Amino acid sequence: MAGIFGLEGKIALVTGAASGIGKGIAEVLAEAGAHVIVADINEEGVASEVERLRAAGHRADGVALDLGDEHSIRRAVAEVVGEYGVPWVLVNNAGVQDRQYLLDETVAGWDRAAAINARGPFLMTREVGRAMVAAGLGGRIVNIASMTIDGMMTKGTAAYIASKGAVAALTSQTALEFAEHRITANTVLPGAVMTPGAIGAKGPPTEGPARRPSPFGMSEPRDIGAAVLFFASPAARMVTNQRLAVDAGWSIS
């Protein structure tokens, strides 16, 4: 894909790209010409997704990554930069979303959500950001938060919402500190998306505003990928510190 949305010659590092929303994001960026790096804790899933993208004629490689482990993050980013080059775009997508009522939530459950959903993106942004700044070529940071922080809520998601709110706040600070290096930072807010993670989430049944049907129905992972592509592309060169909701019209229902 050449032109204003083309990513030819660019490296795109996507966390949680072996399945779900991350898989859709990786696919869309690959179709736009990016060399996609599939990063995920699921090593078999990484290999499978890399093979699938290559079979479709795209350039793809993979790296094993545990967002809950700082050493794993530093090793993975160093491996990517050393073997493939500095990413043009980092997509902080991977996350966990198990549910538990606030009065029953444990410190372990809270800390797990915070470590993977918020601390992980911070560490990825720090490590990839250092490489981007050293290269001096600019870049893009795209963080995947959630429409839960804008009202699309269900009971039992206190830890999840708090962690995603932290991601959105991190985006603003990243945009401020990285602007002088011509690196933008933006947030995508997915609404309801049918993914293995959503289907397999543990905890009480969903109850709350998010159960309200969206006018356009359920989004697909590629719909989130399209929003990421915009932020990653030359079309968004003047766009930073912005949020883009992909909620299938939920907010007007």
C-alpha cells in the first residue's frame, strides 16, 4: 500500500500480536507494507502468526516477550533492534482482562493487571523510545486502551479499567516528552471486540453499560487495526496526544 497510508520500509512492533486484537493490528500493518514484528508470550502463537503473514506475502518476524518481566522486555527490544532495526511504530496492545468484583478483588489480581496492562507499556515505551530517539528518525507510539475508561463499563473490571486509564495517561505524557524527537503518541479505545481473550475472561458474568448493543454490532480486530494504521501512517504526522474510539457507535446509543 503506497501513499499517505503506506508503511513500506517501516518496522512495526506489536505486542500481543499472536491472537485477538493484536493479530488484527499486525495483519493490517503488514498489508500497508510494514515489516511486522509479532511479539507475544505465546511462542507457538508467534511462530504461527509469522508463518501466516509470510504465506500471505508479507514481511514478518517474531519475538518472545513477557510484559510482566522487565528483563524479558529489555532483551526482546534489544533483539528486535539488533536483528531488524529500530521500530517506526510501537503498538502497546497486549493485556489481560479477567473480572472480579471490587470488594472481592485481590492484591495479586490488581497487581497482575497493573503489571501487564500498564507497567508493560511503560517499559516498552521506555526501551523502544530510547532506540527511536537515538536513531533520530521520529516514530509512532500507539497505545491500546479501552472504551471502558469512557463509560463502556461492566461490573468486576476495576483492575482492568484502572490499568487502561493508566495507559491513556501514559500516552499524554509520552506525547509531551517525545514531541521534540518527532515521535507521536496516541491512544485507540476499542469497544466490544470478539476475541479469545474476551471469550475466555474469568470472573463474574458481565453486567453494566457495556452490555448495551452497539448500533453497528461487534467490531473485529481489523477495525482496531485500521485505527492504528491511521496513527502509524504519514497521514497522522501532525496528530499526537489524541484518542480514537472504535466503539461501533456505542457512545451514541
